[in-house]
Amino acid sequence: MNDNLSLLQLEQRDDFIQRHIGPDEAEQQHMLATLGLTSLDELITQTVPKNILLEQAMQLGDAQTEVDTLAQLKKMANQNQVFNSYIGMGYYPNFTPNVILRNVLENPGWYTAYTPYQPEIAQGRLESLLNYQQMVIDLTGMEIANASLLDESTAAAEAMAMAKRMSKNKKSNLFFIADDVHPQTINVTKTRAELFGFEVIVAPADEVVNQDVFGALFQYPNTTGNIYSIETLIQSVADRKGVTAVATDLLALTQLKTPAELGADIVLGSAQRFGVPMGYGGPHAAFFATKDKFKRSLPGRIIGVSKDKRGKLALRMALQTREQHIRREKANSNICTAQVLLANMAAFYAIYHGPKGLDMIAKRTQRLASMFALGLKAKGVELASAYFFDTVCFKTDAKTQIIDKANAAEINLRSDLDNAIAVSFDETKTQADLAQLFSVILGDEHGLDLAELDKQATEYQAIPDNLQRESDYLSHPVFNTHHSETEMLRYIKSLENKDLALNHSMISLGSCTMKLNATAEMIPVSWPEFANLHPFSPIEQAQGYKQMITQLEKWLVEITGYDAMCMQPNSGAQGEYAGLLAIRKYHESRGDSHRNICLIPSSAHGTNPASAQMASMKVVVVACDEKGNVDMQDLKQKAADVAENLSCIMITYPSTHGVYEQTIREICDIVHQHGGQVYMDGANMNAQVGITSPGFIGSDVSHLNLHKTFCIPHGGGGPGMGPIGVKSHLAPFLPDHPVVNVVKENADNGAVSAAPWGSASILPISWVYIALMGAKGLRKATEVAILNANYIATKLADHYPILYRGQNSRVAHECIIDLRPLKASSGITEMDVAKRLMDYGFHAPTMSFPVAGTLMVEPTESEPLVEIDRFIDAMIAIREEIDQVEKGVWALDNNPLVNAPHTMTDLVDENWNRAYSRELAVFPSPAAAANKFWPTVNRIDDVYGDRNLICSCPSIESYVE
Ligand SMILES: *Cc1c(COP(=O)(O)O)cnc(C)c1O
């Protein structure tokens, strides 16, 4: 039947583009016809302002097949040399339990979910995150923990900001950092302090007693492994009403007295070594714990316990009112995307091993360290400290020779110390590794007997008496049950079953771009050549990474129209921070340090004002007109009013209202005329790629959310990558890194993340996506994203008002459904509609952002027509249900909307007294019945949860009632 096709045509059947894009050609034609159009070109011409259309196609090459792309990437990966790492410094080799690797990290049921905004269909990952918080609370000894932050260094910077908020030493502007904290943490924290206008002193820890500080940061054990009591130091800070943060290590805490017992106010660190690969820097979850009295000032997300309508225990994100999307520039931090997937992995690791297993891992790690220390001592080598957990530091005049020998033996030791080398052990190390280390450091003839060292080590006291751990940890049943693989597998699956992810149905969250995360894109993430590199490995060993990242940067430069990229920020919000930092430095370099005003349209995402605040900018809000566009009169007026001090504008394009504003070029011009810079929020790049670009439009800097437009999955709330693109005049102000130089010329610039290339191990996802799509495919994706959104807007317009439209009544890649009129006429709210959608098997669109009382729908190009039609049908059916309430057929307090979502408990309720049938409740449409998704709890009471804040695992009995 295919006889008349050429070989080339037959091969094209294997084209990835048509797999990534949901609707096929015929369906696209059908959808275009619905819009009264005949071609995608026509749609684009109608929709996108003419003066921003790219004049030529992107230079990215042709689409490649999955087989060829992965083969090419594998070749690059093979150029990475995976040496055995003893570098430490916050990153440790470990074993990801295979049951977690395959069923969490590599499982779309976990990695394609979104931040649990709709908790009734997210109880699985909420439970897992609660376990994570409990684990952190237990190990640190603190009262409350969040889930989670981006990395250890930014967690330290957040701790500093929190110390400033909480300290009663209001007259002090000084923050103290002990000089034995990890160098990247010192650097990131100092960079942040400079922006906030704090003074920082970095000095030996015991000098804190001489300083009048609002806060201090110590590390325990310290960066070279030493353990000493910081109790009196913390006390001296407290005596001055300062707040103390302690960076620490979860595995070490199984053996050490908790920071809480030493008096710490905030405890932070990385959970990486709990089963998460090093990945050349990430992604990993940072943990952050504090005292109960500071809970309202805690940055990041906290999972809390509440109850549902039936009084059943249910989980949700607590204290949301502290967050950036509500409090904007007054928020505790700009953290939005965090590291949920990795926090889940760490929690599962603790559950799988349990307290006994973790204790064994810690003791074995420490035994090897002790044997190593004893061996060196026996050979007359001087140790830097007598006490340690896993890291032994020794003095040497032969550093270069030893490092060279280590290199020849394919092992990496920590080499950045003066006349000293540090060696960090971990759960993967063996006796054979130890023997090899002795040979490298002492020569082959060292003559040490490992069995003898083992015996001596049992007597050796590596932890001082007063710092031994005596308190219990992980005593909750969840950490003491799932130790066989069968049980673990079932526990993971039982949680997965409670969550709606992209492998069930479309998640049309506007501004979040929940598109396909193709399997081929995900596969390289767990290749050992990418997964097992330490971020501070010598750059010669990371040539594969270097090639891949350089090529990705080039592609992104082409896509954005900028001149340079910086791959360090771990989220969109961190990208905003890095971009504003570059703008500030640019102004300073021109003697314009007074320029500190940031214009932000009222429609902006909450991270924009929160980031501006972090960069010590003053936010001036620009109004929007009734069509949702920036009010040009107001902009002109405000830009002129503040001209002298104008730093920049932060603007999202297409606007967060889902419209291509006509005046975007003019907006850029006005800001430039007054000496300001343009920061274009790139979260909506999915409506630009191949059609226009921020650089082409006239912007100076943008972050790209690779976890939106470029296919990195959302992981249930992270990981993410928020690299920034800049025009050449800003390039000298991009972040660098204190341990690994990223750009030669920028060597003195401060870092914004712990690792030089952020979460490097997920960059292959975006690399594979671009390679598979090529220039044509990427443009096509944008076009179909716009088509899908316009199709939905057109089909739903007869049933709901569409709030904003651009030229020719077209929307961009998303549209806002206005539910306020219906609320006025029927009493049914956007919340009711969102929850009722669950009964129909869908995740709600973005609720009440950017406009309260609305839903913002972004289907993306990946959703096929049949799914889009199912969603439209569900929305129409819901509209008919609202009709019944309007007409009084159903009372406002007894209808399927206000009682949604419905659960199996409803189905078996003997006292069913609703005005509608059980069938309508749970199987409202044939499509919903055919592929039923069961919310596991009824609607959750948010107010109750915030009033009775509980952020640790409830006792088992409370589940039973
Ligand atoms: C998602 C988003 C952000 C923030 O990105 P994170 O990675 O979550 O920090 C910023 N601006 C807009 C418009 C967004 O949609």
C-alpha cells in the first residue's frame, strides 16, 4: 500500500515532530476551519503583531530522529570521564535505590505532575513531601521544615534574609559567615547580601563573639570535615538578639548532636546524598528547618495537614498567603518552583533504609574515614583535625604530586585548599577504594594492614563526647515499614495512584506550559556519564557536558535573539534575580548606581516584584487598561516621572493575559529612552519560539523556563532551570562561580547558585528536544500551541466570556475564562468549577491568576484534538450544571459543583441526600467514566489547616478515624 512512497518518504514516518505535536495535519485543518481559517500562516498573521514577526527562519538545522539524536548525545556523554569522587563540598556519590530510580525518577506518574495547587488530586506527593519535612525535622531536631529549596547555597542566602526579618537586633546591618563554610555557599550568600545592602564579614567562626550582628552562618561539620561545638558561638549571637543559621549534612546528623540542641535558629543543607545523583551540580533538594515561632517567615513551600469536607485527614500547601504570588514585593522570598521530585526521592531513600539502615550507612562511611585517618597518622601525615564524620583533611607539601597521581588513578580529591587535601567518604566507597587511596597518597609500599586499621578504628573517637547524637530520629511508622522492595514498590505506587499527572490527562495550567516530556528526552538524565559527575570535577573530565551545554547555549541564543546565555539559575525566579543583578551591575558600571526603580505592570507574575525586591529595587506598578494591555499613558507618565532613577521594566510577553500586545516595541523604546533596561519574563516563550524573540523585539535580558517551553518536566513542583539570555552589554555582568570558572572574563562575578551550571543533568532534556524538533518543528510547535488555544477560546466563547483578546480577536497560547459574571448570577465560584473538573478527570487550569475569579487555560501544542475536545465538552457540561443552579433546579448549597470533587466515599455513602444522583456525581460524562480518576479526598478546608498548623506526619491513628 506504501509502494508508491520513496525510501525518504517512508523514513519520514518516523518524524518526532508529529509525535510531539498533538493534532495531526487533518486535525489542524479541522481546527483552523473552526476559526474560519485555512492555514497556520494565516492564523499567525492574524494573531501576532506584524512588526515583531521574525524576518527569517531560525538557524538551528533540521529535525533528527530519536535514534540519531540519542546516539549523538551518547557520543558526547562518553567524553565525560566519571572519576571516583572524594571531593565532598556538599556533593557525594551515593546509590539511588533502583526501586526509586525506576519508579520515581524515571516514572512519568511522578515527574510530569505539577506543583500541588489542587490538593485533592495530589495527596500522593503531598504525603511524600510531608515525609520529607518529617525527616528533616527529625534529623535536624528543629520544629518545622519546608519542602524544599533550590540548593544548599541559596538556602543559606534565604536564611540570611530570614535572619534579617526575624532578628530583634534591628540596628545591626552585619551578617557573619564563618570562613569554614563551603566556598560556594559563602559566595552565593555574599552576592545576595550585597544586593540587599547588608554588610558581611567572613572570618574564623569564633570571631563572631566580637561582632554585633543580626545573624550568623556556621557549618557543622565544617567544609573540611572538622566537628566542633558551636553552642557558645550561637549563644553569643543570641545574646545580641541575632539569629543563627547552621548548614549541615543529613547523614552526619544521624551520628551528631542536633543543631537544634546546640541552639540553632535555622538549619539548612542539601538532601542530595539521600539517593539523588550528583548530576554535575543538580537538581537536588535543599532542606530548611526552623523554630515554630518563625514559621510565618519561612521561605518556600510548607506542606500542612488539614481535613476535608467529611472531616477526613487531608494534606495541602499551608500558609500560602506568605508567598510571592500573594504578597508580591513583600513576600518572604521569590521561591516558586522548588525541587519537589528530588525531595520526594530523598524522603523515599530515608523510608527505604529506615533509621537503622541510615545509621549503618553513616557508620560504614565514618569507619572508612577513620581507617583512612589512622593510616595517614601511622605514616606520620598530619591531620588538620582530630574529629570528623566523613571528611578527613590532611596537610601536605606534595599537593600537586598527589593530585596528579590521583588523577592518573581516576580519582578526584578536594584540591582547592592551601597545602592540604580533603578526602570525603560516602556510601559507595569500599575497602578496595581505601587501599587505592593509600597507594596514591603514601605510595605502593605503604605496608598498612586494613584489617588492623579496622580494629583500631572501632576504638577511635571521631566525634567528641559532647557532640554524639543521643536523640532518636525517624521513629514514625512510615520510616519503619517499607524496607522490603515489594513493600517499597507498593508504597510508591499507592502514592502515585493518588496524583493526577500528564500520563492521565491534560493539565492546562496557564503560564505553566505543561507540554509533552518525551521519553527520549528523559532517557539521558540517568545515563551514568551525566548522572555521576561531581560539579567541581576538573573541567577536562567534563568535556561531554561542556560540548552539550555550549551547543544548547548557541541554540538558545539563536532562539531568543540574545548574545549570551548563563546556565546557572535553577528556576525562573532565580533567573529573574540573576537578570536584575546584571542590570544593576550594568548601571553601576556606568556610574548610575542610583537607578533602582523597577516598573512592573499590574498583571505580572508574583515572582517579578518579589525578585525586584531581592535586588533592592523599588517597584512602581504600571496600570493595565480594560483590554488587559499595559496602559501606555500610565507607562509614559511613570517612566518620565522616575526617569532619573529608572532601572528597568519587567514585562511578560505575550502578556500574562495571554495577548500579544501591539505596543511591545514602543514599551521597550520608552524604557530605553529614559535610560532603563528591559527585562522580558520568558516564561511565555512557548508563544514566541520561531515566530518572534525577545532580543528581536528589543529586550535586554530574559530568563527562559526550560521546565516550561523546553520540555523539562515539572516534577510535581521542580526541578527547573531558568537560564538567562542577555544582550552583549550585559554579558560582563553574568554570574560566575568561585570554584569553577565559567566565563574567563567574569571570574570575579558572584554566583547565584551552588553549582556552576545549575542543574546540569537536566539540560540534556532541552538539548534533545531542540535536536528532535529542528527549526521547523519548533516553529510549528508554537503555531499549534496558538492554534490549540484559539480553538478552545472559540469553542468555549459561546458558553463563557473570554476575558482578553488581541488583534482580530485572537488570543496567544493561552486564554482566560471569566467566571465572575456566572458567580454573580449563580453563586458558583471559580473554585467550584476547578474542583468539578476533577470529577470529569481533569486538572483545573490556573485559578485566579492573573485575574481573580478566572481560569487561565494553556493547552500547549502537545495535546491532541480528542483530549482538547474532551476538555471543552467537560467545560460545557459544567456550564450546563451552573445553568441548573442559576435556574434554581439545584440549590446553591446542594449541587454537584459546590460538593465537588466526589470520592469513592461519596459513592458508598449510605446517607446520600444530594439533589443529584451518585452517577452524575462521579461519572458525569462517558469519557470521565471510561477513564475514571478518583480524587482521594473531598474538598479540603484551607482555613482550618492554616489555623491549626501541623507540618509533620500525623500519627497513624489519625489516619484511621
Ligand atoms: C512560571 C513563571 C515564573 C516563575 O518560574 P519558576 O521557575 O517557578 O520560578 C515567572 N514568571 C512567569 C510569567 C511564570 O509563568
